[in-house]
Amino acid sequence: MAVAFSEKTKERFKAILAKYPEKGAALLPAMWLAQKEFSVITPEVEEYVAKLLGVPLVRVHEVLTFYTMYAAKPLGKYHLQLCTNISCTLLGAEDILEHLKDKLQIGAGETTPDKKFTLSTVECLGYCGTAPVLQVNDDFHENLTTKKVDELLAKLK
Amino acid sequence: MPEPILSRNFSKKNAHTLGVYIQGGGYEALKKALTEMKPEQIIQEVDKSGLKGRGGAGFPVGKKWSFIPKEAPKPKYLVINADEGEPGTYKDRPIMECDPHAVVEGAIITCFAVGIHWAGIYVRGEYVKSIERLEGAINEAYAKGYLGKNILETGFDLDMVVHRGAGAYICGEETGLLESFEGKKGQPRMKPPFPAIVGLFQGPTVINNVESIAAIPHIVKNGGEWFNGLGAPGIGGGVKLFPVSGHVKKPGVYELPMGTPLREIIYKHAGGIRGDKKLKAVIPGGASAPVLKPEEIDVPMEYANLAKIGSMMGSGAVIVMDEDTDLVKTLRVLMCFYAHESCGKCTPCREGTGWMAKIIKRIEKGEGESADLDTIVSIANGIRGRTLCPLGDAAVGPALSFVTKFRQEFEDYIKVGAG
């Protein structure tokens, strides 16, 4: 069956569309809705979004691959995104990364076999004053230490 | 210490809600602007305030507004740049999280002054809480009649949306941001035409940083001269938020007069270096600002003064490195960042940032060659000034300053390897 938004999401999409002077501008918001609804932006989802907005499929694919936050591949239940930019690295982000790799037995950009965790390294997240920082889905964990990482992982079921 | 202005609501409970914001004098400036002032008068006050763009370029805000043609065939737009992504910078996030109505109020006044009826706030995708707070503030403002049709019975109409980015440093560059706003990949446009003439949806567009916009209500309420006078004597230009990170005892966002000496920010406000170690290097304005040596930190933190010593004010983000910092590793982190974020449109930046990252990685591994440092300098000079947007130049700043000012450390790495 072809993919489609639920009725509720269709309503949300209509409300978003109404806010923009030009339809194509709603592409990024539509992609966010799609990601929330389908978890992964598959080629079928790309086609659906393109039709919805009346934009060429290639434009949807460009957006999907240009930005780092849209998921073209399935992610684990918890997406661990560790900032490894300057302020976090000055305060030990690379040690945190090694610790996470060791604990999860995966490398950056990989997902654990049980699909629970995906580990990514990311650029500056804007939490430089409380570095190092780890983003877990939409939550931010600041002033990280390896001990805090252990406590956090134990809590994520 | 004078009363904080931009950060006054950072630790106040529920300051993000309309009720608390109004109790603190919120939306008084809006009433003054819309009912007692003419648009030209508002622009004059902003001119007098000496407010310069807080995103990094430091362009005078009033002047930017005055470039917008009065009559245009297409609608005019305001775009607020909340794509805070310059490494070391975390000053716009607390404004949006703790004081979102200041952004909304500042945006309404800006639109009234320039004759705009549609405003969009482009927030980086990771700032989920900022997005929620801004959307909440916008909804409250609509319900109260500060947004929508016939605002405060003045006949002025304005709509406002929050647009969520999706992870791309380049979208902080204003034309990349416009492309992204229009639902495209965020590759910068050729200038001219400048956004003031052909911007969002081809209409004349004002693009301002969050901190600039949040200052507007205060300028309208207390006057441009008052704001200008808050800057250091002889410098002016108001107050600014300085986010400090790295090896300091008290990292944080400090609201201080424009022109505060860098030494004072590091040693007085941020408490000095952790463990009372010696200072080795400091980046004064976000990752793209050329690095400074300890003997250069008496510089006043202000656009012209920093430019005079070959660095830049940028976002005002101060990144402090103590004596134990490995500068080869630090430069590798920065070069990998620019190589990752280069959008790929201009060859010198796309290729050059990648080459510089590769060379510095090689040096860090202990496999550097004696010609490597000169090669980095040559690549950097090949990028500079040859790209559509400032990302290329941004990579050049740290590359050249690190390898020239701390050349010995890099040479030691090449000669004897790491550590």
C-alpha cells in the first residue's frame, strides 16, 4: 500500500501550508511531519511528500540528503548525538566518545544489533558553556562525564 | 553592575509566558512604537543606538533596514536568523527559551518600521525547546491582538511563523538560510542582488539575528542614545551577550558593554583559567575568528578593535584554551568541521577545506611532512575571497592564525610526532 499521512497529520500539514506565502516553502516542515509519522524517509515517503507539495522528486531528495537531521535510514530507539566540536573537545568529548563506543560496542554512525541505540558524532549543538553535551532524541545531557554516561545508559530502557 | 537588559529574564521564573513578560514591562515598547512613533523615527532611534548585527557580520541594523525599498512590486519580509551554529556560540538559545516574547515584540516593531507584513523565524532544528517557546509566544501574541489583523487598532497587519531547520551550518549564512526557508537545500546565492532587494520569495528582505531583534524593544522604549551609551566609553554600541566556553572556571553567557576588554571577560567574569593554569590561546568571536595569543587579550571586544589586530568580533563567543591544550588536535577539530559543513557549491571551499582537514589529520598522526604548513597557508590563501559566501573565509581564519601564531607547536608535531 502506498504511504499516506494519517488524518490528524493531514490536518497539521494543511495548517502549516496555510502559514506560508508559497507552497514549496513548506517542504522542510512537511519532511519533519513525515519523519515523525514514518520514522524513516524512504523513497516512497519522498514520492508522497513531493506529490503533496507539487515539487519535483529530486528536490525532496536534495533536501533529504543535504540536511543531517532527516533520517534516510532507520535509527535506534535512542539516537545518541555527541558533540565533538571545539568547546566539547576541549573538555573531553573524545574520551566520552571512546567510552560510548566501548559500552555500546559500536562505532559512530552505527546502530546496536538490538536497534536500541544509534551513536552519532555531530557538530556544535550550542551547549558550549555546559560542555561536553550529548543529545538523546530531543533531550540534552550537559556537563558529561563517563560516570554520567553510565548512569544515563542504565536509565534508557 | 548595571541592570541586565538582554539577559534580564534568563533566570526569572516563567518569563517566557505573556503574563510575566507584560508584568516586567513587556509590549510597552510595541505600544509606543505603533501608536506614538512614525516608522522613520524608529529607524532613526535604531541608527542612533549604534546596534550592529549580532550574528557575526556586525552590519549596522538601522542601515540594513534603510536599504529596503519603500515601494516594491513584491511583498517585503523579515527573516530572523536563529540558526545559531557558530561553534562556541550559545547566546541566542537562552533568549528564545527564556525571553521569547522579546523576540516577538522586537520583530513586530521591526516589521512596523520597515513596512513588512510577514515575518519568519528560522530556528536550527536541534533547538526544540526554543521552537516550542517561540511558537507558544507567537500563539499568545495572536490571542492578545499583538499579531494578526489590525494590531492594537492601528490598522497594521502582521503574520509570524517559526521555521525549523534540519541540521546545516551553512543555513546560518543569510542567503543559504533564504534557500532553506523556501524549501531547498541551503546553498548560498550569488550577491548582488542582495537580500534587501531580492530576498525571500524574491521580495525585499530584512535578515536580523535573534540578539539584534531582542534589543529593539529596549531601544524603542529608552531611546537610541541610551542604548549607545551602554557601550564602553568612546566605543558605544550598547551591550552584548558574550558566551564563554572552554577552560574557564565559570563558563556562561555574560551581558557586558560593547568594548569590554577580553582579559576582563576571561579573568573577571568567567573566573579565570581552570586550575589556575596559564592561558595559551583564545578565540574571541566563535570558531571562525582568528585565534589570539595571551599577549593580545587586552583588546576591547568590539568590531573595529578586533579587526585592527587581525581577528574579528563574530558572534562574540569566547573560547578559552589553557596551557595544556593540544592546538594541532584543536585545529583538526575545526578543519574537519568546515570540511563537513562546506555546502559544495564553490570549488575553493569544497576542495580546500577537505585538503586542509586531511593535512592536519596527517600531522596529528605524526605523519606530517616539512612542507605541510606552507601547503596549508597556500590552500588557505587560495580559498580566501574566492567563494560566494563567508564559509570559505571562515575556515581560513583559524587555519592561518593557528599555523602562523603557533607554528613551533605544529613543527614539533611534524618533527617528532604526537606528544
